[in-house]
Amino acid sequence: MDDFGECVFTRDVGPPERFTIDRADPRILVSAGVLEEIRNAQPGEFLTFDGRPRAELDGDLLKIYGDNRTVIYRIGEKHDRLNYVAEWPD
């Protein structure tokens, strides 16, 4: 099965700073590079300017915290050289 959706978010640095999840499909591809950026995030990237996470990795769970909702994906198998399959956990 190679049907993948997307996770789309909007970041407005404000003030006030806003981060909204506009779309979150149940099965997406996420790049290894993005996962590494989240793992090593600095303020202003996947963190708010006051240091709270907007996205974090907790084991194999990718958690994305929007102001309007939270989305959690389980990182699964490698899809190709650069991407992993990520799905909503059961």
C-alpha cells in the first residue's frame, strides 16, 4: 500500500506566535532529515521561542503540538532511501 497523505501546518511568528495544524492525514511519509531536525531542534525551529516543543520524538512516536490540535504518528519502516512511513497509532 503506497497511499500517503500529508501533514500540513502553518507557523506565524507573530506576535503572538501561532502554530496550527491545517491537515493531518493518518498515513504520511516523513523524511529522515526532518526527524533529525526535530531530534536536535533549537528555539525558533521545532520549538517555540520560549523553548516548548512544537514537535518531538518519543521513542518511535512523532508528536506534533499545534495550537489547535495535537497529532501523533508512529514511525515505521523505511519507505525508500530518504523517507519513513508514519501512521497514526491504533
